[in-house]
Amino acid sequence: MSRMRMERRSFLKTATRTLLAAPAIPLLSRLADAQRTEPTHPIVHKMPTAPPMPALTLNVRDLGATGDGKTKDTLAIQQTIERCAVLGGGQVLVPAGDYLTGALALRSNVTLRIDEGATLNGSTDLADYPFAQVRWEGHWIKGYNGFISATDAENIGLTGNGKIIGNPTLRGRVERSTNLRYPALIEFTNCKNVLVADLYTQQFGMWSTHPVYCENVTFKNVTFKSAADGIDVDSCKHTIIDGCTFETGDDSISLKSGRGAEGNLIGRICEDTLITNCTLSDAGFACIGIGSETSAGVRNVRIEKCKFIHARSHAIFIKSRVGRGAFIEDVSATDCDVSGMGQGFLQITNTTTGKSDGADSVMGTPGIPLFRNFRFSNIRVTDVPMLVDVRNMTPDKPLDGLTLTNITGTCKKGIVLVNVKNAHLSGIKVTGFEGPLLSTAHVTGTGLTGAVPYDGPAPKLPDPLPEPATPYQLH
């Protein structure tokens, strides 16, 4: 037995013993440290569904919250959170009732437990949401802070069987009169060791849940109902999305890392994301979108045991554009069921998807995104309009490494690959399609026997971006 296998077996034994005795959130940190030893495809470890009961529990009713659905309980709930934090941390209990409240800020070592029968309702008055620097479409701008937020906090939780309902008057993502970004429902900025579990959430207009610059974040058994995105994982490390249900109006889950030269220079990668045992339905775009805000890079994404039951476009859409730069690499999906798709199972493009940053793009050859090492296996599809669409890859940086294996079911069209090297196809057993199963142009690899030449339009390419006269500076 190799030394690496012995060390890994020893680690797993230790982790199992520790799980029974250690607090949940510190455990996640230790496991995440261990997984960094395998950077090409990390082991992402699951968490318990809830943290252990802390020694201190404070009830928001004891500090004046009414829960009558009419009185604003912002001050009482926030003061309970603050008191819990200064006393060393613990649990803030929200018992059954309807609590009308403005923005709330979590503090380190505090878990906000929303009991069954309790609902936090977002105020309709935007004055109840403070201004902050917020990440919006890959840039830092002035905007309204999230309904429930945390900044620079550690060991925080949102749990319980209650509900979090956002401001129902929000329409769209940005306030038209001021161009300020509307408040997200839940937003964590630069936080570590975060657990969100067992809740029902509903958001209107703006993104629902937005962790940015965070590390060790777990979403477990949460329902996300949103008119926009469900979860936007933005420049985070070690994120687990496990057993969650999505009913969204835009991407159910989106992975991002900043946009243009600003995101590229900041360089905060989105890495080590596990999406497992989830059910995803989206009315506006894709179930899982990786990009297009990828200017710091996205890597090590594992999708497994998920059910994709509806999307206007694709179950999985991996996307970027010339001018973003950086990379998307090491993405895998396995043991998934796909049905109800408007356009197909999988689309991959690195040419023109997403807004251009113009003069603030990543210029020259570095601005062309690099895609590599994508693996899709044991996928079961039902009546998807197209199986796999890889028509828009730039020839300057073709997709390097695409594995499609054991894909079964029914589709109306097959697979198109353009500008792909190191493709490996096997076990593609689908029926019901019209035309060729596989069309290719400028493709190398294995399992390509019987492919017909692709005779469709060439990839859509933007105008070349010149090398910058002076380096980009943050401003």
C-alpha cells in the first residue's frame, strides 16, 4: 500500500472519530484543510444537518421582539444577536411567529435558529437596508446590503425549520432611479465556517443567496424559491450544497469569480464546490451555470446525484467570453437525471457569453479563457432537445479534455463538438434523435468513430482585444 493511501486511510479514521465529539463548524475547517492535499480533484466532505446545541441560547422575545407581523422587530433581533456575540457566542432563538424586520447582521460564533412556525419577513422600506460595497455581476459597487448578512465573521449559522421571506416589492435586480443593487436575501462576505440548514427561503427580484470571498460554506436541506438566482457562489473556497431544492427564475446555482480586469487582478478563485443530492428547476436560464463571471478562475467542481427537472436552457451551462481571461477547469458531473430542458443537457462556450467590459477587459491573449478537464458520466436524459452543444469554443484556446461516458436516454439531437482536443467518448446510448449522433470540427481524441463533419456556422468570435498600453489598476 502506498504511503499516500495509508495517510488517507488514517485521516478518514481520525475524521470519523472526531465527528462524534467535535463541534460541527470547526470540523468543516479541519476537513477542508485535509482536502487541499489533492488539488486536481479534491475530496469535499459532508457536514451534519445542524450544529450541536450551543451552551448559550437567547430568545428574541426576551429582548422585545413581538412576532406580530406588523411591528418592526429589527432592533430587538439585532440586539439579541449582538448580546449573544459579546457573551461568547451561542444560539439566538426565533420562536414561532411572524417577524417583520429590516436588514440583520450575524456575528461570529452565533447561530440564528428560526424555529418551525417562525418567519422572518423582509421590510418593504429600502431605508431599512444599509448601503455597502456589494459584489454585483462581478464588480464591487455601492448597493443595498443583504436582508440577512455577515461580513468578516466566523463560525456562523442559519438553521431551523422556519422561513426567510424577502421584500416582496422588489422587481428586478437594480433600483432604476439610483442604479443601486437591490438587497440579496442572504449574503455572506469574507466569512469562514458557515452553515445554512433546514430552512425555507423565498426571494423576489434580486439574487437569493450570495456567499462571496467565503471559505467552508455548507447549505444543507434548504429550499430556495426565487424570482432570480438561487445560490451564487462567488469567489469562495470549499462550498457544499447538499440535499437542497431549487425553484428559481434564473440560474438555480451559479459559480462566479469576478469580471474583467478588476476580477482578474483581485484574483479570488472560486474553487472546490460540491453539489450533491439536489433537485433543480429553473424557469429563466440554466439549472447550474458556471460563469460567465470567471475572471479569477473556477476550478474543482463536482456535481453528483442531482435531479434536473426543468430549465429554459440547459441543465449545465459552462460559459465565458473573450476578455474575461483566467480559466474553468476540473468540472465533473456524475449519476444525474435530466428532463424538462428547453435547449439541452450541456452547453460549453468561451467566446461571447456575458457582458463585455470594453476597455476594462482582460486584454490580449490572456483575455481568452482556458477551459480544460471536463468529465460527465452516468447521465440519464429524457427527451432533451440536444445532448451536448460545444459549438462556440475559440480556436485559439480549444477545450482541452472532455470526457462523455455512459450517457443514456432520449434526445432530439445529438452531440456537436467544435475546437476540442483530448475528447473521450464511450457508452453514449441514446435514442430518438434526428440527424447524426456526433458532429465534429477540429476535434481530437477517442471514441470519435462514425462522427460526421460539422457544417454549421463557425464559432461566434468578438473582435480581438489589443494588448493594453498601460497595466490595469484598481480604482
